Amino acid sequence: MQKIKSLMTRQGLRSPQESVNDLSPIENFRIPTKEELRELHEEPADPQAQQEIINSIEEVYFSSDSFDIVKYELERLPPVLSLQELEEYRDKLKQQQAAVSKKVADLILEKQPAYVEELERVTSLQTGLQLAAVICTNGRRHLNIAKEGFTQTSLGLLANQRKRQLLIGLLKSLRTIKTLQRTDVRLSEMLEEEDYPGAIQLCLECQKAASTFKHYSCISELNSKLQDTLEQIEEQLDVALSKICKNFDINHYTKVQQAYRLLGKTQTAMDQLHMHFTQAIHNTVFQVVLGYVELCAGNTDTKFQKLQYKDLCTHITSDSYIPCLADLCKALWEVMLSYYRTMQWHENHDPDEAAVVSSVSDGNNVIGTEENSFDRNYVKKKLEHGLSRIWQDVQLKVKTYLLGTDLSNFKYDDFIFVLDVISRLMQVGEEFCGSKSEVLQESIRKQSVNYFKTYHRTRLEELRMFLENETWELCPVKSSFSILQLHEFKFLEQSRSPSVSPSKQPASAAASAVTLFEQYCAGGNPFEIQADSKDDETEDVLASNGYESDEQEKSAYQEYDSDSDVPEELKRDYVDEQTGDAPIKSVSRETLRSRKRSDYNLNKVNAPILTNTTLNVIRLVGKYMQMMNILKPIAFDVIHFMSQLFDYYLYAVYTFFGRNDMFESTGLGLSSSRLRTTLNRIQESLIDLEVSADPSGTLTAAEERKEKVPSPHLSHLVVLTSGNSLYGLAERVVATESLVFLAEQFEFLQPHLDAVMPAAKKPFLQQFYSQTVSTASELRKPVYWIVAAKAIDYEQMLLLMANVKWDVKEIMSQHNVYVDALLKEFEEFNRRLNDVSKRVRIPLPVSNILWEHCIRLANRTLVEGYANVKKCSNEGRALMQLDFQQFLMKLEKLTDIRPIPDKEFVETYIKAYYLTENDMETWIKEHREYSAKQLTNLVNICLGTYINKKARQKLLATIDDTDRPKR
């Protein structure tokens, strides 16, 4: 509308054509002027014609506002212009223009009122708009003032607060991310501090936090890193678990278990733990043995490190064997102690944890409680099963070490130490898992049997050498001497406690209830090598000059006349050895004094009679028993070898002092059948009688000879042919009484031997004691018989008796000279016996046997002398009785033996002269103790007095029949 208005106001005196040229193409269709409108009205108005003219206008004039009419018309001009045509065409265009103008003018006139009205409204609207613009301008100014004064500030504060909150959240996230980024440093510190539960807890929390911030690109890398760290922690945790195997620390193990529980890998931890224990055993023994092998080799050659453990054990030298064994057992003890303390930890902690879990359990975590219970049961069973497995590994490692070296040439003390250590180790095994340690027992049994055969063979050879060089001098020991005072027998008086070594046990009975694991749980090691104290090593058993002290030597003389220390049984006149009864006859003080002298001498406190060889044998027995006590599986072999020591000693004493063919056929029963059987058995089983080996002999025979020992020979320094020394009586006393003392010690040890002897082999032990040990005292008779047979000249007495006239006609009141000669011989024997007793105490049983032998031989010599009589009267028989009674009377003053041995033997023979024929025959049949010669002489003497020739023949036939079984 504004454009149309401006067109109207710009209309001036210009012509319509000018106006048309000035207008833009859009303005070409201008509103006609009033004149034009008048002209148009003046022209005839034919609407139809007008419409046709308008319709004849080309469509192109209505195409667009930018249509250039002039250019269009000019381009339509023909090439050859014609004025007339141009005028015609111009007129046509004018008509068309006029028609269009008229049409437009009509329309304008038609809308003129509306136009005016609308123009007014526009003017009014323009005024209103101008007012609104002013109002808006004022409003905008006021709003701008408000914005600057209030709204912008408040909204800025709110925006800043919101931004602050967002930034705080962002800062917290950044700090968390920063903390996560620096977690590895803290984790490393915690791992160095061995705070494994804290490290795992931190790592798990970081992983949880990382999942919260996973939308950050840096967190995805961190999450992967945390997973790697967790795996690294598990590896370090496994290393920490392996350290438990050698040195258990309760705090350390608690952390490790807590860490595995956080990971939910309790069962895996237990499996790993057992694997580590197995590995620890292998690594420990290998490193210990390798260390000693390299130390002994003296170089750093690495070839040993490549050897298998079994091969490595063969390179251990004899010198380093025992220290290495001790260190080996100490190291294995540490492993087993760690396992024991591990079990203790689970016994103490698992119930507590179970109680805690049960107290907080509800319906939501019943499944978790069941899982915890399953884990505890699994751990318990795994640990219990692992006991025997761990011990089996220990046994196999120690067995390999034991069998890797030949111990047969070891010193006794060294071998005993080996047995001691192994025995302690088996004790550990029994306490550890209740095992009998069959593997160790078998391996040590093999080594022990091998060692003991070699050792025993050497000891038997040494014993033979000792016996052949033994001068049978008294070894002075105290009266209080006991084999328990010897170092070798210390173990017998110590109460056997499982908490200490068999060779170093305290006498504490309370300690027996404490196991090794309980005793050494806090510290220490049962396999520590500790030298025995000096008190244990020293032995105070030898007396000084035969007396325990100078005071005792003086008191021995001062108290000589005192009988207060004489036992009641010795105050008796005599004691029957079979019944133990004493006669009613009283005993004089003089008899007591003589008996004290006979038990002899000067009260040397009745110290045991023994030699250095006896002591050596006793020490050997102690050593054998040590080995047997430590290693009971070879008890039978040890006891068998011990019996051989006694057998050889007994056989040597018999061979040196008791064997004499002259007196073995006397018929006096000097050697009992039991003693003869024992000596024959010893000779067949133990004595090698062959001078040289038979090259054609079988291998079995050679092996049997290996087990035997050549018969010993008496030292040339021992003289048994001198009458002044009573044919070596001192040496014989020392020899036989040392044997008896040795037998007494074996009797004392019988309960100990019986306790360790296998049940199947106990008959052997019983037979050894009943057939061998108990025969020791029986050896006195044949040994002292030789002295008694040579000490008195019985042949001289027979010659003196032969010179006596027995067919006297008068009863004689004076005894014959031979009685005095015989009594003089006995007095001389008593004097020499006293001389010998100054060198060696002669015990009462020995003096009794000596006197008994001498009296028996004297009485039998009397009977033999009476049997040589050719003629004898009744008065002569009375003289025989007188002589014998005189002999008995004087003899009873020299000896305390009651009754006099073989007294009836002589009296019965003398009285037989008075028997009649019938009584004589009966008497001959009943008294077979007399020889055929003695009986025949008796019959011949009685011929013509009580017996005729016919009766004589009958009696001689009876004698022959009686004597035939003897032949």
C-alpha cells in the first residue's frame, strides 16, 4: 500500500508515457489518473469488447513482475520494419493498454471507499504502533535496568552454584581417579609390609570404584592394571604361604589366611600349602646335603647341583655324615613343626570363626555359612591327610641319606649317635602322625645289622686279645660299685621320656607327658648336638689301693675285731647250701674271726672281684644295650651277640683254669651235665678249632667259620704250676669270681632284656639264662678242684698209710703218723691260703669249695689207703676209726665247713668190715660210690673172719655186676 501511495503522490505534469518509463516493471501497471479515468468513461464502454481486448493480451505480459516489456517488443520487431505496421501494432497496444487501464480504474473506483476506510485504519494503526514502540522502548529500558540490578545477579548466583556442585562432583571423581591411579604405590607398600588382607581389600575396593567410573576412558586401562595387580598379589601371597613351611609365624599366617579368605580361595590355599610343604622338604634336604658335599669337596664346582638327591648322598664323607644328619633332621623338624603349628592354628581359629559366622547368620546368608563349614571340613581333612604324607616324604628322604653311606666302619659312639638321632626322628614321627616309621625302621635295621655284625666280630677279636693278654690281676673298684655308675649304663637309671634323646634323658617323670612338639613349640630343636656334661662322662668307680679312702683303710684294721657288720647268716656256724638251715651248735667268737678271715681279707669292704677284661665286657654289654634300646627291631640280634660275649668269657675261664683231663674222670661230679652241655654248645657254635682254612671247603662252611672265634690261649705271664701261689689260686679266684660277677650283672639286666626281646624269641633268652648264665658259679668246682688236688700231697699220705701195720692185736690209744702228716699238709694249705688272700679277697663260697675239695680228696685218699690194706684185725679197724676221728677233730679247728664233706664216706667204709655175708651183699648193692677195687679189697680182708670162700665168690660176682654199668 505504501508503494501505491507513493505513486499517487509522485504524479505530476509528466505525461503518462514518462510515467510509464520511470516506473519499474512492477509499477508499469499504475493506477490511472482522473483525466485518464474521465477519458475512459467518455469512451463508449462495451464490456464485452473490453474483455475481448484484455483477453487478446498475450500471456507473457502476465508471466512475472520482472518481465521486460520493452525488450520483449523490440525483439519481436521484424527484420524489415514497416511504419504502417508499426503504427498499427502501436495502436493495438494502446487499445490493450487502455482496456487494461479502464479495467483497473473501474476496480479502483469500485474499491475507493474501502480503500479510504482502510487507509484511515492504517493511519490509526500506525499511530498505535508508534505509541507501542514508545511503550516497548520504555519497557525494554526498565527491563534492562531490572536485569542488570536483580535478575542477572540472582540467576548468575544460581548458575554458579549449580556449576559449583557439578565441579565438586567432578573434583571428587577426579580425586577418586587420582587415588585409583596412585593405588599401585600404596599396594606395593602394603605388600612390602606383608599386609596381604589390606592389599587385597584395597584392590577389590579399587576394582569396585573403577566399575563406577568406567565411563571415563582412563579408567578402563586402570581396571586392567588392577586385575594384573591382583594377580601379582596372589603370586606374592603364594610366596608368603611357602615361607610358612620353614618358619611358622602366627601373625604372618593369619594375614595369609585372611587374604585367601577375601579372595574366596581357602581350598586352593590349602592345596598350595601342601604342595609347598612337599617342595620345602625336598629343597631343604637337598640344600643341606649339597652344602656339606660342596664343603667337603673344597671347591665351588657346580656339578653337584645337577645331581639327584640320591646320588648326592653318596658323596657325603664319614667325617661330615653325623653333622649333616643332625642338620638334616633339624631342618626337617622345622618343617614338621611348622605343619604342626599350622594345624594348631586351624584348630584354634576355625572354631572361633565358625562361632562368629553363626552369630551373625540369618536367612539371607545360610548358603554362605554352609560354604564356610564346607571349607573348614575340607581344610581339616586335608591337614589330617597331609600328616602321613609329609611324614612319608621325610622318611624317604632320611632313608635315602641313611642308605647312601656304609656305616659299618663307623666308631661305636658315632653309630650310637646316628641311632639316637633316628630314634628321636621316629619318636617325632609317632607324635606327628602316629606312624611306626616302618620305612625308617627297615633302613636303620639294615644298617644296624650290617654295622653290628662287623662291630661284634671286631669286639670278639678284641676280647680274645684281652683274654690272651689278661694276667688276671684284681681291678680295684669301690665296694659301692654298680654297673649303673658306668657311662654305658646311664640310660638305665634315666626315666625314659619321649621329650628327650634316649641317651640324654632327664629323670623327670612329669616330662614324660610332654610331647616333643609341645616342648619345642616355643623354640629350640630336639636334634641339637649337645655334649654330655662332664659329670655324665666321668666315672668314679675305682678304689685307691684297694680301699675307697685312707680313712676306710685305717678303719678296716680298727674294726677288724668287731662283728657288728657281720650278717646274721654269717654268724652261724655253717649254713646248709641246700636247706639254708643252721645247726643248733653255738658259734664261738674265734670261729667268727676265722670266718671273717676266710671271706677275706681285712674287710676290703667286700668290693667286687673283677678284671679289666670283665669291665670291658660289661661296657660292651652296655653299648650293645644302648643300641638295642634305641633300635628294638634288632633286639634279638643284639642279645644273641651279647650272649656270645658271655659264652666266650665263660669258655675262656674254663679253658684257662678248669680243663684238666686228669680230674674229669674222678666221678665226683665236678662238672654238671648242664655245664658240660653248655661248654660243648659254645665250642661247637662259637669256637673255631681249625688251624687253617680248608681251600676245598664250601662257601657255607667259610661263612660259618667267619662267625667263629679262635680258642683263646692263657698268657705266659700267668703261672699255674707254682705251689707257693697255690697253683695260681689268686688268678683262679679273680677269673672265676669275675665270671660270677659278670653273671650277676646279666641277671640284673634280665628284666631290661626281656622287655625288648620279641615274644617269639623269648625262649632263646630264657634258655640262655637257665643253661648258661646260671652255670657260671658251677665253674668254681672244676677250677678249684685242680688247686685242691695239687695243694696237698695225697700220694705221700698213701705211702705213709701203706707202712702202717693194721693187723695189730691190741687196741691202740695213739693215732698213726700219717694223720699228723695229713693235718700238717692242711695247716700248710691254710697258711698259703691266707697268703693268697692278702693279694685277693677270697669269698666265703670259694674258700668253702677249696676246703670241701681238699677234705673230699683227703677222705677218698683215706678210703683208698684203707682199701690197699692186705691184712687187718679188729684192733686195726679200731685204729682206723681212731685215726679218722683224730683227723676230724683237728680238721674242725682249721675250717668252718660243717658237716665235714664225705665224712660218712670214710666211716661207712670202715664200719663195713663188721658186716656179715648177707648184710655185705646188700651193702655192696647200695653203695655204688666205692670203686670195684675198694669193694674187692673189703671182701678179701673180711675173708675168714665173717665170710667164707663161697660167699667171697658170690660177693665178688655181685661187685662185678655192680661195676659193669660203670664201664
